[in-house]
Amino acid sequence: MNHSKPVVIVTQSRMGSAGSGDFTIEHAPVIRTELLPFNEGMLDGEYDWLVLTSPNSVEHFAPFLGRVKFNRLASIGKRTSEAMEEHGMHVDFEPSGYSQEKFMEEFAVNKGERILYPVSANARPLMYEYLSDAGAEVTRIPLYHPVPDGESLAKIERLLYEGAYAVTFSSPSGVEAFTGRLDKGRLENVTVAAIGHVTHDALKKRGIDSIQPEKETLQDMFNMLEKRVNQRCNDEF
């Protein structure tokens, strides 16, 4: 391998400003997303809340912002909020953790509120059901869907063959894309890290053990891996 530092493969769509001085970072997004056609008449009227649940939903919905009237904006977590701010959006609500469960725990729903909810066609139904059951009028737009990225998957296969130290996952769809193309045996002797319990559970269902950072961000993932590498080095001396 032509790397002087341990290689960490990042499979999520965006890197943002996260980084590490201890590793060679190889960015290989295992999925890309495609905008789906939808009835743009759903953008008409006025909404109390616009709820965006991922950086992908922000990117795909940004071109439609000028079409829709909304009073407040809700994010599902830090990475989504950062993507919103890059597009000049002001975030009115962000839960303390990046998950649908944490959002539902902390987001106060008022009966009769109109909520616009553009999400992945593959999104779990938990939040939609919670908001609807609480009496909100929820307009759900299946905005995009994930598609495996063959080029990135081939790159990951090569990097694993060359002896990469770790591979990171940030979504169940990323796990599905990986396991649909590559045998989980490729991950033997590789540290697998997951952002969030949902991703961790998706890996576990496929028989893949993973570790998680306390906070659900890529930077905290790097920090966790750095500590593990440094601890291993200290234990060897």
C-alpha cells in the first residue's frame, strides 16, 4: 500500500470539514442519490414547519425553497443543520442527537400544524407516523432515492485488499449498498465504525460488528479511531 498512515475509508456522501492528521482518509461514497419526480403542487400554501432529515434532503430540496412558504425550519441533527446553513437557512429546531427517535422525543407537535416533510423514499416511517398521530397535517414528499455507486464500491474493494485500517458507515442504505456488492468477509481484521445506532443495527443484522462514537458526527468518529490507534501503539511499548 502506498500510504504512510493507516487508511480510513469514509463511505458517507459528504465529508464536510471533518479530518484527521493520524490517518489517510479515502472518501468513497457507497451511494449516490437521485431526485424523484413529485407533484410540485404539494409546495403550494403555507406550512408551519419544514422538516429536513439529512444533508441529502437539504441538497435535493434547496432548489424548491423559493416555491414554498414556511414559518419555521427543523433539522434532524448537526450534519443536516450544517447543510442547511450552507444554503442560508436558519434552523429553528435541532434535536440533541441525530436520530428519528431523538427528534420525536424532543420536538413538540401542536395539533393542526401543517408540516412539509421531504425525505428519502427509503426513509423509516417513524417520524411521519409520530407527527401524524400527534394531530399534525403532514405532507410527505418522497424526494429522492439512494442508488449504489459502483465506482466507489470498486475503490473500497481495492483499499480493503490493500489493507485499510477502518471503514466507516453513516446510514443503513450505505450498509445495504456495501453488502449487496461485497462479501462481509472483506471486513475481517478491519475496524468497522458506525455513526448512529440505526447504522450500527443495520450492520449487526448482517453479522458485522461495529463501534460507535459517543456523538454522531464524522469528526467524533475520527477522534474515536485516533484514540484506538494511539492506545494500541502505547500498549505495544
